[in-house]
Amino acid sequence: MMSLLKCLPNPQPEQSKPEAKSEIKFMTYNFWSREDVVVYKRMQAIGCLVEKHDPDVIFFQEVTPHIRTIFESFAWLKK
């Protein structure tokens, strides 16, 4: 029995692990890519929603290069 115990690894003291989040917040939004309909104001409003809800993961649909350029100027995207 003693020889068997010698083969087992020594237990290491348990290290504290960072507390995992119990929830992940998702947000999805379809931009309706019509850029001829007050696009900047619409993107600002969507940006306000993102800041308000502070999602962990965002899914955006119908993002055009112009819409992406607008979003790149918002602070929440750089977060």
C-alpha cells in the first residue's frame, strides 16, 4: 500500500481562481442598412443602447462600411 501512495502526485494547495461571471449578456441588432434615412442619428441611438445595456457580446447585422466608420468613432467600441 505504501508503494502505491508514493506513485500518487502530491496534492497542491488550491489556488484561488477569479470568480467567473454567472451570466453573459448578449445583444443583437439589425441596422436596416438604409443609409439615406438619418443614418448618423440612428447609429448614435444604437450606440446609446449599447452603452446603457453594456453587453458582453454584440451581434450586428447589415453593417455597411459607412456604418462601421461611424461606430469606430464611438468610445464603447474601443472598450
